[in-house]
Amino acid sequence: MNNEDSKKPSQLVLVPRDSTSESKRARERRFTALYEEALAIEAEDAKKAGQIGFVAKWMVHATLPYVQPKNNPPAWGRNSGKVSLLIQPGHYMKRVETIVRGKPKITQEAVSIGYPYGAYPRLILAWIATEVAKTGERELVLGNSLSEFMSNIGREHVSGGSRGNITLMRNQMQRLFAANIAVTSDPDAVAWQTDGFRIVDNANIEIWWNPHNPDQGSLWQSRLRLTERFHETLSKSPVPVDLRIVKALSRSAMAIDIYCWLTYRYAIMDKSTKIPWEALMLQFGSESSPHKFKENFLKNLKDVKEVYRDAKLDYDKSGILLLPSRPSVPKRIA
């Protein structure tokens, strides 16, 4: 080796990651986990396993956002048949300092907290509805530690940091509890109804648990108090679900929605029912193209079918055909 070669710095060769292979392996791992959960579900029903849970009836008619709505609009909603869901994000006042003619000026402006979206609000609402069904109380105990609560909503592994699930859960809790929600029936209907509510009367997320030590219990048990109106909506024929299935599908908000919707529909239908893709897009909502929505819906439906094997259905280019099937949790045992 000559002197010129010895002076050259060593080069780091970067090998591109095969994202397709990684995605395939991740999906295979997910299907393995779903398959193992399906075997447990087939071996023991939800009641014997102590895994009967509930979701509010309005949640199977119109779903929460899957992502933060673009441009953070003042209101956002969905419509399913004769039921409409409208959400307004909570706000807080922020002090703003500006310079006017060379002098500082303090003003205030309303800042949006943002919309509740994704899997966490759904998991939190399912936990709340289940606790209300068990206790009938408006004041609920969240658990002695953050780890305990995260486990109760289907998150066995707790991670910190700006991208950890502790931060994500707490942020979505803030958004959910600060939002104003309205569930309204068709205004042209003979019996018009509307329910407007906040989720909680009071909640202080910061003092509940120590995020740096999620296994550490707090001096007082963490609690939240539901608003009377929201508590009433949960008491009106909540939809029974298998919590094992909800937790198994907890990586996808749409998969949770599809499962809850299917078991509800199977509980009330007595004959085959065709649901057009256009109606599904309105209910499950999507800002993507019809083709992309259909592709995403079917991908999530495949996961749902893996753990909810009693669900019988077919689909074609016009929509989904639901065939009479056994509800995931029959009402008579819920």
C-alpha cells in the first residue's frame, strides 16, 4: 500500500434496508400473534375468561378520526345512515408576545389541543364503558400505576420518551377529555334526538402517575369523574365485545372499529345484508380514494377475521355482504 492510499479515510458502505421484506416479516409476526389469540378465544369464551367488555353504541355507528384531521378544522364529523357524529377539539388560552411600534405587547389567543384519533381513544373509551357496566359509577379508578392502566387497555409494554406509548396515550387522553362531542339523529326523522357531551367533569393527567417510573404506585389512586350526560350514553344499551379481540387488534384503529361494528350488526340482523362501499366510506371515513379505502378496509378486515372466526361475510366490487353470524359476545351472556 502506497502513502497516498494510507491517507485515504475508510469509507462506510451503507446497505439499503429492504423495507418490503421487513414489512412482510412484521405482518407475519402480527398474523402469528392473531392466530395464537384466536386459538385462546376458541378454547374459552369471553365470559369464562373474564374478558367481556363494552363500547358505547354510538361508536359502532360513526367512528372517531384515524389521523389528525388536515388543517385542524373547527369541527369534524362522520355520518352513518341516520346517525351523525360531530367533534369539536378543546382549546386553551396562550399568552403571545409581539412587538408593536418597538414596544412589547402581550395578547392571548385560543390554541387547539387537537382531535382525539387513532387506537388510544378507542381503547380508553372501551375501558371506561366496561368499568361503567361493571360498577355503574361515574367516578372511576384508573389503577395504582401507569403500567397497570396501560395493561388494562392492551399495552403490556410501556415506553417513555417523546415517541413512547406513555406520551402518546397521555396526549390522546388530553385530546379526548377536552373535546366536545355531539351524536345526532337525522333531523328529518319523526323522533329526532341529539346528545352533546364532554367525557369527563375533571381529570388531571400530569399528577396521575410518574411517567419516569411507570410501575411506581401513586400516593392516592388515580381517578376520573365522567360527566352525567356521557355516563347516561354509556348506560343506553352498550355493545358487548370480547376484550381479547379488541386488544389483539389494538395496533389498528380501523380494525377495532370493524370488529365492534360487525359483532353489533350480527346481534341485530336476521338475514343477509349488503353494505355498499360508498356507505362504508361514510361510516368508517377516509380522505383517500375509494380504491385506497377499499384496499385498507379489506386488509384490516382480514385481521379481524383471523380472531373473530364466527364472522361470515363476502365482498365484491359493489360492497360487503354480511351473512347471519354469531355475535362475538351474545347479549344473553354479556
